[in-house]
Amino acid sequence: MKVIIKKSYSDRLGARLAKKVRIRKKIKGSAEKPRLCFFRSLSNVYAQLIDDVNHKTILSVSSLDFDKKSSLKDMATQVGKLVAEKAKTAKITDVVFDRNGFVYHGRVKAFADAARENGLKF
């Protein structure tokens, strides 16, 4: 995976993209053990189960469907629960977690903990 880090990017974004590239070199998803890719924007949270071998997205979930009045951490928890439930229906229990360069703290941690509590193993 090659990412060009432009000078116009902020230092924070450039550092996150560099971490993302380092992480993606080490982890790969397959049909049996897909990659659980997490992304957080300013106001929403997104998650996808991806099969990197066949280049297919197995399922995706976002906080766009939930109530906006809840806190960002609560939305991440709801998305974690929902992705675990959808993975169960797709008969997937083991995944590889891709935090996408984000620090494992706050929304990322809340999402991961909720997914683990509802049956995903990573």
C-alpha cells in the first residue's frame, strides 16, 4: 500500500497516514478472518469487514443510522455492537482489527470493547 503524504497535510494527519501504512503492511484480512477496518470522522464512526484476498467488503456499518443526540463514544459503542451482530449472522467470529492509524483510546477503544463483548475475537 503506497500513500503519498503531501506537505499540505497537517502534521497530525501525516503522522496518522504514516501509522496507517505501517499497520497495513503487517495485517491482512481473508474470507475466514476478515479485517475489521475502523474510521472515525469528526461526527461519525464507520466500520467495515474487508476480505483483502478477494478485494471485497463483506459488510459495513456506520453511525449515520443512529440518533445524533447520543455522545460520540456511545455511537462508537452502538456501531461496535451492530458490527458484531451482523458478523454473527454472516458466520464470522474471528477478525483482524485495523484501527486505521488512530490511537487506541476513546471512540476506538469503546468500539473495540463493544465488538469484543458481543462475540468478535481479535
